[in-house]
Amino acid sequence: MANLLDIRRRIKSVKNTQQITKAMKMVSAAKLKRAQERAVSARPFAVKMGEVLTDLASQAGEDFRHPLMDARGDQRYLLVLVTADKGLAGAFNANLIKAAQAFVREHEGKTVEVLAVGRKGRDFFRRRSEVVGEYVGLTGKGRIDHTEALEIARDVMRRFTEDEGIDKVFVIFNEFRSVISQRVVVDQILPVSRAEEVEDAESSAAGGQTFVGYVYEQPPEEIFSQLLPRLVETQIYRALLESVASEQGARMTAMDSASKNAGELIQSLTLNMNRIRQASITREIIEIVSGASVV
């Protein structure tokens, strides 16, 4: 009977766990819908803004200089790692940490400093690498405010402009594709590179400045000085939005799998409990029949 009691306790425990995983799945599904809409709507703007400013940078002239375009050496990197604040999201955090470790191995012999966005990445690299900054408690809410992204972006730009020893700035995040699919992205955000120059003789003859189909009234230098910080802010904001949507999708998938596994375990334990109980009843019947035969 003690064995039956143990199995019943375990079945009850697994059922309680299953209720928790189902509730977490429903919460993640509700958060995912909003996060997915924000990430998908921000994606075209971020991509097009990068294309326009890259084209403008290529035409700004070699004499034009901007702190965020300052091409430097190749020895010291600042890595912005965007992870989650919580676990129970499948391989979401593990894939990001593996990508960051692979980045460090690929640039062996160079100094890689980590700016951690998310508790999981901070806790992992705090014992293995130099963490120069951290932002925790942002992604755990299931949404990102634009002001929070601005704070991180301005911190990154301040570090790059004030510390001339930083040569490049990279960001690692999970790009949302579907509920069951996320792609780890490693992007260089600083310094902004100049694209190949594109000449348009017709626009020059018309007296306007046209770059890949765009006509700019102000000089490229003036426009670029105003919009370049916005480009970095947009890239950081998009990375955070993509990461939040990916996290909720990964957690929803993980909790769904956990609920199914709990159901299978409950069925297996129930079947085992019934077998033990049937064997116990059969043994008692045999003992009664044997005792009656003796009498």
C-alpha cells in the first residue's frame, strides 16, 4: 500500500505541475500576440531606415566625419547581448549564450566586453568575461517601451564616442520568425559603414542630390548628423522587440511540450498504479480462497 500512496502523491504533484505549465502557456500566448505585432510592424521601418542612411553615408564625402562613423582598429569589441530575465523558455537563452561564446572564440586574442540586457546573459558572463554594464527587468514584462530602448542605445553611443578604445559594437539577439522558430542574429551597429558610392549623372545635372532614388534637399552631412543617432536607437529598439516576441514564442512552445509530457507521465503512472492495485487485490483474493480451502 505504501507504494500505491507514493504513486498517488506523484500523480497529484505532476497534475499540479501540469496546471502551472498550462497557465504559463496561456499567459505567454497572450503576451506573444502583442509582442509579435510590435516586432513585425517595427521591422520594415528599421530595415528601410538602415538602407536610406547607408546610401546617404556613401555620398556624404570622404571629408565628412561623425563620431558614430569613426572607423577604428580591430582589437576591442563591445558586445550587446540581449537575453531573457527568466528561464523556462526552452533553448532560447542557451542559443544566445552559445552564439556569444562562439563570437568570443572567433575573435580570440581580442578584448570582448559584454553589455548584458537580461539577467540570464549577465549571470552567465559575469563569471566568465568582463561585463561592463547590465540592464535587467526589461524583457520580463513581455513588452518593451521605447524610452527603455533609448536609454540602452544612448548608453551604447556614449561608450563608443567617449571611449576611443572601443573599435566596434555588435548586438546579439533572437529574431522572431514563428512560434517555434527563432534565428540568432549577430549584427554590427557601430561604426556605421559607408556603402559603395552610387553616381547619378541625371540628378546632378538637374541640380538635386539623388542617392539610389532618394532626393535630399539638405546637404547629406546635415541630414546624417541628425538621423545617425536615430538609426542606432532604432536598431536597439528592434532587437529588443524581436527578442521579447521570440522569448514569448519559445516559452509558449516549451510550456506546451511540458504540459504534453506531464499528461503522458500521468497516464503512465496511472497505468502502473492500476496494475499494482490489481495485483494487490488478486493476491488478497488468493489468500482468502486458500484460507477457505484449508478450513
